[in-house]
Amino acid sequence: MHAMNALASTPAINDDKPIKERRIPKRISEAVRLLVTGECATQKAAAERAGITPGHLCEVLKKPHVQVFIARSVRQTIASGAMRASARLNQLVDAVSEHVSLDASKHILAIEGIKPAHDAQLSVNVDIKAGFVIDITDPARGNNTGSKLIDG
């Protein structure tokens, strides 16, 4: 009962107030944009273009609210790329090369869950035991050489 009293006396959290998002400085958001879009390949290059030091950018990128901003930016960039990729894939269905057209068609059908059945299946037994063991020890040491039959 003592634990129940402790829980009951804990003040209730007020869910009416919205959680205030921490602000991302313009230079940091610009550096993130440069990295996410691929305009800059390294944090050092992005920091220099955004007008901040690489060390400061490295420290800021580790903060949780900046990690959330990065994840959101990445999802937006991927969504944009997915739209472009789907349009390009549809264009490749009508490509001049029959090979490219076939591959694009197969890929689209596979995404939709339509795949060819695997009619021919091959089963290989790899649990075969040898009937003979060949002894290749040095006869000068007094060891016998030759073949020995073992039971498998």
C-alpha cells in the first residue's frame, strides 16, 4: 500500500500544454540540408559552406532535437527520391533495350507481389560419408601408408 500512496501523491502531468520544439539554428539546418541532399559529402565541407566550425557542427549533430530534425529531413529526401524513382522505373518499361524493359517490368511486378513460380527445384544431399580414408603420413617415421576402410 505504501507504493500506491507514493504513486497517488505524484503530481499529474498536464497534457494540455504542447511540448515546445527546440529551435534549429539556420546555419545548422543549412549544414544538415547540404549533407542530406548530397551537395556536401563531408561534415567539414558542410560546416565550411554553412559558416560554422566543423567541431561545432559535430557536437550539435549529436543532440537529440537535432537528430529528430535530421531524421525528418532524411525521410523527406527519400520520399522525394522515391517519387522520382517510380517515375523513372515506369519510363524504363518502354525502353528501347528489350533487356532493360524486361528487367524494369519484372521489378515492378515483383514489387506488386507477382513473381514467377519456381518449377524446377534441385535437392542436393551433402551428408555423404567417405568409404576410404587415405593415410599419407611419412613412411620414414615408421608410420604405415595406404588406404584404410572405414564404416560409414
